[in-house]
Amino acid sequence: MATSNYSFLSFDKKKHNIAEKIEKRKCHIVAFVNSKFNIKAKEIFEASIIKTYLEKIAYIDIKALDEVINEFATECLDLDINNFPNNDPNALISFLQNQFENVLFNKWMILSETEDWMDNQDIEIDDDNVDTMMSIIPTINMQQPQPMSPWVPFASPHSLTDLPEEYEYHIKNLPFLLQYEVVRLLKPFGPIEASDYVWNALNNRSETQMFDSLRIICENHLKIQYHLRIDYEMNLPSELRKLLPYTSSLHKINDQSDQSFAGPKKGSKLHVKLSADVTMQDMNLKLELNPPTTTFSRRLYRIYSSERFLSVKVKTDFETLDDQSRERLKSLLLNPLLLAGRTYEFLYAKEDTLYYFATTGINLEKINILNVINHNLPLEGYERNLNMTTSKFRNRISLAFSNTTNTITFEPSQIIYDVPDIEDKFGHCFTDGCAGISLAAMKKIAEIMGYEETPHVIQGRIGGSKGVWYLDPSSKYDVNDIWIKLRKSQIKYHVNYNLNHLNGINDKHLRNLEVLHVVSSAKNAGALNAQFIRVLENGGVPHNVFIELIKENIEKIKNQIVNNEDPCSLRAWVYESGNLSNRRLDERHYNMNTDFHGDGESPVSCGFSSLISGWPESIFEQCVEMLDAGFTPSNCIFLAKCLKQVLKIQLKSLFNKYRIELSLSRVLICIADPTQRLRPGEIFLQLDKDAGIDERTGMRFGVIEGDVILARNPCVLPSDIVRAKAVRNPFLDKYYNVLIFPVSSKEGEGSLVDKLSGGDYDGDKVFVCWDPRVVLQYKNTPVCPIQPAVKNAFTKSTETITEYIEKYLPRVQDSIVNSKTYKLQKLILEGFFLDHTIPLGMYDRYHKLQSSHNGISHQESIYLGQMFAKLLDVSKQGETLKTEVFERDSNKFGKLKVPHWMKNDNTQPNQNPTGIMDKLSNTIKIEIDNVNGPEFRISNTTPAQIDPHIGNYWQREMHKAENMNDGGAFYNDLCLIVQSQRNILTGYNSSYSKVLSSEKNHPNSSNSSNGDDKKNSIKNKILEIDLKYINIFYNDPPVDQYVSNILNHVDRADSESEIAIFELNLKAAALYNIMCSYKPEGTCAWKLAFRTLCNIKARMVEREKNATIGGPRCVADEMWNSLKVDRRVEVVNAVLQATPEMIGLCGNKITCQLLMKAVELIRLLFEDLIESYIFFTVDSSNRRAIFKRRALELCDSEFSEDYNAYIATTFVDNKDMLVPEHQVITN
């Protein structure tokens, strides 16, 4: 049981004794320095870092501190104050401080490497023998943590991170997720004091009830903290969500993720993720625990349970650290973390996250770090693995941390190991990363993952192998014919699949195929980006092609929203533009660790209600909720304003990324030709029926034939885009939605995928485009050999794991430091820090600057492009960029003039654009300026100042009041409400104006130069105003000022009572009407009463359209989050609207027979278009053309040719009956 047996009182006493010893030793130093230099030596100890070093060293070994004093004194003997400018004592003190800090740091590094971190040193101080400087004798107890750990709680840095004894007594029998939450929420990590009330609330309850109890505990804490009522006087939902941003259903996921490895159920598996942020301050690591979230399954999570892992993000900026601070941080991070009764030790680091593993703890089987590593990447007894380089080891251990779905477990005999790759005589590999799998195995994978159709290509991991597996063309279906091939190029480390056990550990998980991705229908079009555009331009594609394409994209975006009055189609567009489906999942699972945003898209807050009024933060959610309630741009000026803002966001995104969508393109996984039938320069691509329809022909894509261009990100060299020929090949007709490349080439050229920025077949995705405007004018550029300057810019390490372990000579013979575990931990952490020093972004910038001025074919542009490409893989290859090379390149290229298209503040178009990027920048900027102009309108219909339904609601109540026989009491109450809301509006607008005027008049008043900090400061001030006036809105006017029998009984504490809701509706309607009479596009009423105004609107719309008693449908949040428009219904609505209009336009000419034919025409159009993907992807003008073409094709021969044309033309072109772009019905 890894918990401490010391109390806080005993710890304080020891700390006091240590402090006394330190003070006595400081006196020795002061006396020595004063006698030699005659200065105020006490100032040496004023630096906090020196104080911290003294304390840390004294806790470990007081004798070591004496050694430091002697060493420092020796160094001072040779110093002469006359050597300092003007005999300045301050300069001498500063110098002595630095010297003393260096001596302390060196001693601390020795002690931290030689100390037995797994043992506890129960320090006892001898107060009787100061002069002899007796050392502190540690008492070793393997069951106790070390009290002097560098880890401290962020909120209370003078406390311990370990579980207090009191906490352990009360929570030791709880599920660990609840133990973690108690530790996170209670002091010292959280804001809540431990008390009998807390322990009683958690005692003898089910797991679900205990989560509910935590919520009540947090609610009561917030009430006490703010001295405010829950419903009206504070923003409790927002504050509560910060403490508990999840529901009690989280424990159900935890139960599932805690199951032992016993084979998967259908579909992906979720796990609970525990995480924290850490900041280094002096010699401490300040730890801030995050609420538990959910994440997808990983190999190690399935083996050990995800709750044994703690994901830690280092918030200290690495770039600001000097070498000494960086070494100090490394040393500190290797210290075990005592948390929630467990000992977490460093295991792995990837990108920006460090993973710590609980090796011991309450009710926990003890497992050391070496066993965890060995269980995934076997080292013991595996000579080939021990002989891999240290850089490859760091990279390949990451296979266990990929998000995967557990599928089929192969028997050893079913794994065909070390299958040779296809290579040419020059050593070029043509099958790098892909291999075959049997049909029976693939079918079983489909069943496990819940797919109805057997996939033909998957990306995955198995043991030490990774890559892509395709249906082997030789495999015939036999339920027992289950096998998988592993090519040599796929094997990243070796596993002996013939062994049933690995050193006594069941290795079943190493024979399990873990799936990352299943190739499915390629519905989404691909897109050009800035890198693609510049390479294509260099290859001969004219500027006017890109300008035409980007104008098409702009028009497509605008046509989705401008003059579209259908709320369903607008909702569908906003929903997709804001990526709300994924972002709601992100919010629901509280930042689930998934890549929802694709190609580098920065996440936008989903905007769940941040205020008690229901006002969402996200403008996308604002639009969706208003459209759901029945508002449209033609009846609500504020909604039109919001939709205009969404349009601007979309155009701004286009401006920032230069992302030009092409309908005749896709981004697909690639594989090597399984049949070896393709010739050099050929590719095969077949899209399935769900991938859409070719706008040019109106037919499904099927097999793509003709010239195509191929590219892969990143794309910086002139040869990185390749023009190839797509062909029809009957031997490959079983493969859909995947690019198939040949396994041969012209002599010496190498594989086609390798030409695409050094790609391979282990899961790389390739952009393929067959738009003739882009393809036909592009000419391939030969691959440039690597320049000598690039080859000589790096140093390479070929050190193997065995060599690294054997060469490591610790300063003392310590069993822990001299162990493989410690060495491997240090090796992995070194790689993590090394990755953060790779100047990849700098070389990307240098390449953009250089190539913008001189073109990407310039020799120096090619040099920078090759350097950028090289830096992408240096960590895997064990190479390090030479410092002098980086300094030289920074001086040479970092000072180049920034082109217009790269500037963030390019508010004005470039008057003299030279390159294609400047021209595209101008094109988009002009369009953004047009949208920003006052004359631009979302709707041609001028909305009334006041929404008719909310206006009618207020007028209805006023009419009632005027006709009531109550002596004018209710009328007077309404007048009181009006006056109250007028005062609120005046105060609210005045407060806003003061904040904005202050920022405008004092733009540099903020102490921080960080723009984000200033933006957050303004946001917080505005939030304070919102909260203040929400409080006033809910509580004003005072109830005792009401005189009518209707309102003088309002109980605002019961916010769900009918009379309280009625009063709220009246105040919201009054505030809205007053605001709109002054400023219809204002936000005050929406922020203070958003949900109430939406409820009024929905009820009034429902009352107008239906006679249903009880008002509009009610949808709970969990259901509403999952709703989106089914776009197939657009066709239904289009047909229903078109039929009577078309018949009416035909007038007397139409006979009964013609009427039947017309109805049949409509029916056929409906059936045809309901299956047409293209109907939902093109803009209005193209959709009209589709209507006309299909109508003419389907007209019966009994109609005359002229009449056919008349009906079809009328059907699609008459403005009065033109179907909106996304017209849908809701009934």
C-alpha cells in the first residue's frame, strides 16, 4: 500500500529541523565571504532558486550540503574583487550567486541520479553535532513514498501530492475514478475543504449515487463561496461545469474500460482518461489535475486499464529555457509522482504529452516500468530488438499509444511472418508498408467492428508491425482460411509469434490486429492548399485557373446562405460549417482525445450555454437554436447579422488556408498493386456508388480514367506533385475508394508513392485530382537529388539500445540508476526534449519567404525544401541539425521581406501582386470587403424591427391587461416591467460602452504584451457585465412592487413554476421590444433572455400553424445534440412545392391525361434525385440545371417536344416557384 504513514505535523517538525541546519550552514558561508571580501554576504541567499536547492539537498543528504560549502569556498579562494569593474560589490555578489547556484545544481544532479527513487528516506536530524556535519541516515522502507518529492499541487505548492491518511481511510474502498475525483476536488488540489459532510455524502452509496453526491457537494460549495442563490444570482451552471464537466454516465465507460483483455465487443471502445498539467517553478513541479475525460482505446489501456495512466502536459515553454533549466526539468520529470494513493512513474512521451504509469498503489498489483515496456516491445531475449537504434526504439514504442479498435486475434500459425517486399535491383521498395490478408479474416474484422459490408482495405497494428492490409486477390472465402501477411517493411520490432508466452506474460495482445482506419466511401471532395497551388503554378498551371476556382468556391459558400429563407437548409449549412456534430461530441465527452478537426483546423468552441440565460458562446450554435425556434433572416435582424458573421468566418477560413475545394478530387489511402498488373506511371481508382456524381455528366464516378495529378502533404519541392494516368483494370475491380500504385517503374526511378514527398503505403493519404483545368496544363518536374549541403547539415547517431545501456556509467554504483528501467526512461525523455528543439516551423517559413521571392525551383528554395522534408524524419533517423547550420540559415533567410499573402494584418489588397498567392489573397480580400460592406445583405427582404411573433405576444398581454376588470393592476405591472427593462437596457449598453471605449482609448494599458491575454481580459470584463445584468434581469422589478393578483405571488426561487416562467416571458418580450425599437441588431435581450425568447417564438409559431395543445415539441439536450437535417428530405419538399405550382402554370392547357403524366414526371424526378448525391453538393444554379435535364429526360413521348420544354423550363426557371437550395419539410 503506497501511502504515507506520517502526518502533516510530523512533516512540519522535520522541515523546521532541516531549516535550522540550513541556517547554521549559511552562517558558515556568510562568515567566510565577509572575512574575505568585506561585503554583505547574506544577499547571496536572496535568490529563490538557491533557497530551493539548499532545502532539496539538505533533505536528501546533509553531508552533501557540507561538500557544497567546501567546494564553493575552494572556488572563492582564487577570486579577487579588484578584477571586478570599479570594485563593484554588487557585481561580485551577482557573480558569487551564479557560482553558488552552479555548485548547488551540479550536486543536485548527482544526488537526483543516484538516489533510490523507489525508496522512502525517513529523515532524522541530529541536533547535537553540528560542528562535525553529521549526515542524515535514511531509513529505507519500500512501502513508503519519499516526502521530499518535487511534485506539489498547483493550488497549494507547500503541500504534498500524496493521499492524506484521512482521505485514505474514507475512500480506499471506492472505485479509483471516484478516488481520483475526491483528490482532484478536495484540497490541496481542489477548492473544497474535507469535512464530515463530504465523507458522509459519499458513504454507503452506489457508484452512480456517489457521482450525484459529488455534484451536490460542488453545488453547495459554490453556494457558500458566492453567498448567492442557485437560480438567479449567479452563473452556477457555468461554474459547476468547470468543476464537474461530465455526467454520472462516465463511470459506465470506466467500468467497460476496466475489463481485462478478453476480446472486443462490436465497435470502438471508450476509456476514461486521467490527465494533468504541470509547470516547473524553481525545483518544484506544480501539478494541476484535470477532470476525467473519455478517449479512444489503445493497446496499453486494454492490457492494464486506462486508469493506471496519467497523461501530463508540460505548460512550461521549452523555448524560454536555457540548457541548465532544461536539464533540471528533465531530472524533475523522472521523479515518481505520488497521487491518490498510487505511485506514478514516467513511461513514455509523445508530441506534447508525457505518460505516467501507476506501478504501485492501493489495491493495485505491482508492475514495474520495464515490464510494461517489455510487454509491448520485447527486449529480454530479443537480440534483434536490442540491436535497433535508440531513435527507432523511441519512435516504435509509440505503437502501443495509437487510437485503435481491438479486432481479431490470430493464432501463431495464421501469421505469415517476414514476407519479402518487392524491390528492384537498385534497392527501391515498391510495397513499403502494405500486405495482404485473407477474406475470412477481413469478414471477421467487419463483424467485430459492426460493419455490414466487408472492408477491402484497413490500416492497423499487430504486435510490432504497422501498415495497411488489403484483401489478397488470391484469397477465396473459406470460414477457416484466416491468415495475415507481415512484410519485412511493416515489421518495426520483432515478436516471436511461435511462443505462447513471453517471459511468463501472456502475449495474446501481440497477435491481435488493432484497426486504426477502415477505408469507406469517399464522399468528401479534396482541396488544394497553398503548398499545392505553388507547386502546380511552377508546373505550368496558369494563374487564371486558380482565380477561377477560388471564385467558384466563394460563390458556392455565398449561395448556401444569401437569400435562403428556408430554416432547415440554413440550419444544415450552419451545422456543417461549424462542424457541430463533432464539436458537440467533443463537449459531451469533455475534450475527447480525438482528431475531430482534420487537416489542422483549429477547434472552435461548440458553445454550450455559457450563461444561465441559455446564450451559447458559439455563433454557430446561436444560429442553430434560433432557426430551431422558427426565426428566419427575413423576420429577425439579429439572426441575419449572425448568419452574416458565419459567412465571414467561412470566407476568412478560406483566406487563411487558401483551401480550394475541387469536386473532381479526393484524398485517399494508397496501396501497392496486389495483382502486379499496372504498368509504370499508371494508377487505378474506382469510387463506389456513395462517392457522388460527376457534375459534368450527371453519372456516378465509377472507375476514373485519364490523366490525374497526385500529391501528398507536405508539398514543398517542384517534384512533389506527379501527373500520372488513371486506367481501367479488370483485375482490380474489387477495390473501391483506394488509390492503387504500380509495383514497378522506369529503371532507377523508384516507387511512385516515394516521389510524393517520400510517401509509403503504411497509411499515407494522397490527394488525387482529375479536374482537366488543373491536370492538363501541369508538367512533371524531375526529382532533384539531395544537395550536399543538406546531407552535411546533420549529425547521425547509430547507437543501439544495447550500446546505450552498456556505456551508461553512473557516478555511483546505484541499483536503480544502473538499471535498464531508469536508463530507458531517461532515453525516452531525452527524445521528447530533442523533438521540441527541431526547427521545423522555422524552415517552413524560410522556404515560403525564399520561394515567394525567387520561385520554388530556385536552388536555395530547393535547399530549404529538402531541409524541411529532412527535419520531418530526423527524430526517427537519429539525426540532429547542426547548430551552426541553423544559425547560418536563420541569418540568411530569416530577414527576407515577408510577402503580402503571408502577412496576418493585410487589411488592404496588394496593389501590385506578383505571385499567384498575392493574387488569390486579393481575390478573397475583395470578397470579404464586399461582405463587410453595409450594402451587403443576407436577405433581400427587409426585416421588421421587431419579430412579429414576439411583438404579438406582448401586444396580446397588453390587450388582456387593458380589458381586465382589475382596476388596471395588471396593466400597471406591465408598465412597471417596461420601465424596469428600459433601465436594464440603458445600464447594460452604458457598461459595454465604457469597456470598449477604455480599450479603444488605452490600447496598450494591459501589462501583458500577449494579444490573447488582452483579448481574454476584454472577454472577462464583458462576461462580468453579462452576469451582473442577468442577475438584475431575473430579480427586477422587486416582487413586492407588483399590484396585480397575477404577479404579486411570483416565487422566483421556484424558477420552474408556471407563474415564474410567465413573468420571465413578459420581461424578455418587453426587453426585446424596447431594444429593437432602438437597435434591432442589438445583443442585450439575447444575452439576458436567449432561451426565453426562443421559447416564446416557438410557441407562437406552433400556435399559428397547429392546433396542438401543449405548445411545440420538447427535446432534451442529449437528444437535441444528435439532431441534424436529413438532406434527402430536401427533394421531398422540392417535389411537394413544385407540383401544384407547375400544374397551376399550365392553366387550361393541361388535360387529365397530361396531369397524370405531370404527376408521374414529379414522382420519377423525386425517385431519381433522392438517390443523387450531386443534388446536395451543387449550388442553386447547377441544381436548376439538373432539374431541367432530368425533367426533359423523364418526360413521356406523348408530350410534344415544345410542351416538354415548356413544362421543364417552367418547372425549374420560374422565379416564383424556384425551390431554395436546401428546401426541406418538417412534417
